[in-house]
Amino acid sequence: MGNPIGTTTGLCVVTGAFGYSGKYIASRLLAAGSQVRTLTNSLRRNNPFGPAVEAHPYNFDKPHELVRSLEGARVLVNTYWVRFDHTDFTHEQAVRNTMLMFEAAKQAGVPRVVHISITNPSLESALPYFRGKAELEAALRQSGLSYAILRPTVLFGQEDILVNNIAWMLRRFPVFGVFGDGKYRLQPIFVDDLAQLAVEAADSEENFVRDAIGPETFTYRELVAIIGEAIGRRRPVVSIPPGLGVALGRLIGKIVGDVVVTREEVAGLMQNLLATSSPPAGRTALSQWAQRHGATLGHRYSSELARRRDRKKSYEELRTSA
């Protein structure tokens, strides 16, 4: 059995500690005095923590090994997910694999799971991302495990994709197109603020669901303008039909070898699924953070597919100047 919940010591298992949000969560857990083990698909990627973090493969196809990798833990902090459906990975697979992980945690005697979800998940959603997250929330609630569910919107930070790539486009194109009127809202949260929330949730005994949103609410137009001002590239922001925006994204994607944006992501934005009426949970303002990092933000493109296909290089090394 793992250590009891409600303590800052003991073993914590964090998925994806060599990636983005998992890295920040692992760092904060180590600073709080916990031992950390990670489950990852990137065993050969640079381990920024050295011997302080032990790495195991996910072993979704070997349930007994997956159980073994979770034994002794007081909490599983799960960040595992995929951004969009692709020939190499799908939301359906991510849901199935995460449910296997929840079951393995239960068999291993892990008393608590902290699960990173998304704002406004719904079992009735036509969007696989939001429907899949809702399925996982329901499965975790019904698992009998102690749980905390954190629902962030857009994350921003050094390894960010969305904010960085908006800046990348603003540096290269004379105008910036937004889907439709661009008045749909976002409430970005700093990745390290989310990590702090996850550590606090790991040390709690309460079952709860919390919207993990930042202190600022922007329309998409306002977000683009703020990033443009921070990097010294104020561009005209023009409205374009969503279908045209997706087509332009595909064209840019062919140039950079990535999926820039999907029709489903645009639909989620325009349905205001990345905003809630909850009070802010994070403290770091994106507007101030962007100003501090404006000199370097967007100089190189961040590729989702490169991160998944190259399992050796760090996320920073994978950025391209295309």
C-alpha cells in the first residue's frame, strides 16, 4: 500500500514528467519533499531531474507491469491525453488507456488520483476531446478511489504551443485571422500555477472538481492583440470564416510538418468551452508573463507532432525556426 493521502512525503507517480505540465508538477512535488516516479512514452528523452525521478513505460498492453509501476504510491497525478485525433493516436485510445491506468492504480493500492481534465466536459458533446474528458471524469468518480479533478483551459508557459505559435505567426504574417468574430473567451492558466494546484490536490483528502482558470479573461481577439503588443508585432486582426481558417491552418501545417489547428478545436473555441464563470484559481497573469518573455516568444514554431514522434529531444530542442 502507498503512503496515506494528506501528506507531503511518500511516493507520487506523475505521468509525462519529461514533457510539459507533468514536468512542472514533478518539480513542485520534489520541492515539497515527495519522491517522484513517472510513467512516460519518452524513456529516452532527457530527464531534467536526473536520479530524483524514476521512469517507467506506460505498459498499457501489459496490465500487470502497469500495476507494478504504481505500487507504493500515495497518489497518481494524471496528465496523459492527446490533443487531437491522428493516424498515430486518437482520443478513443487515450480514453481506453487512461481507464486502464485508473484500474491499475486501484489494483496497486494507490489511494488517490489527481486528474487533469478540461473546462466544460460533457458526455453529450459532439467534440471527442470534451466528450472523452467527461467519460474519464465519470469513470474516476465511479472507481472508488479518492479523487481531485482539475479543469484547466489553455496552459501557457515556456513549453507552450498555442501562445507561442500565435506569436510565431504574428512575427511572420502582416495580418492575423481569427475564426468568425473572435469574441469567444479564454481564461489561460500558467502551467506552474496548475502544478501548484495539483500538488495541493495531491495532499488533500477531499473529493472535488475545480475549474483551474487563470486570473484574466480574454476574447480570442484580445489574446492575439496582447501577444502582438508583447512581442512588438501589432497586426491587423481580421475575421475569416471558420472553414477558411482551418484550411489556412492546414496549409501552414504542411510547411511546418504539424497539425496547426483542427476543425474540432475551432468549434470548442467558438462554443466558449474554454471559459467558465468560476473564480480564478491561478495567480499569474498572461499579459504580464507575455511582456516579460516578449523578446523570445514565437521566434521558433512549437510542433505537437514533433513532440510525439521524436522521443529523445527536449521540447525546447524540438522547436523549429521554419
